[in-house]
Amino acid sequence: MAKKKASSKQEPSFEQSLDQLEAIIDRIESGEVGLEQCLGEYEQGVKLIAHCRKVLEKAESRIAKLTTDAGGKLRVESDSGDGSADDDSD
């Protein structure tokens, strides 16, 4: 079985997804779409929400790794799990 190649379609940014979601909400709330299209729009909205949550979780994880040392310098904790932090001082 051949390996599945990475999708050539780039995922939209958080902001683009949010804009698309707001447009979907506006169309549904305005009543300008029929039931079938409304269901399709709703489905797309759910996918956009999932994408936005994933992006936010990644950002939250990155922020959680940021710490400051005793001198007030910003440090990024390593992913090694040993409690050590990467020092970015020169």
C-alpha cells in the first residue's frame, strides 16, 4: 500500500478560519440559505471550530512552556521532561 502524501492544500490561518466561521453564521442567521445548504454550512462551521481549537491548544501549550528566570529573562522549557530549561543567554 502506498504511503499517503501530505495534503497539498494548506490549512487556513486561525484568522481566516474565524472569518469564514463568522460568514457562515451570518448566512445561517440571515435565512438566505435553504435547509440543505444550511446543514452543509453548519458542518463546515464545526470543522472550522475544531481547527480553531487545535490552533489555540497549540498556542496555549507554547505559552505554558515560557517561563522567566530569577533575573527576569524569558526562557523556554525544554520538552525533555526532566524539568530543565533551555537557556537562551549568549
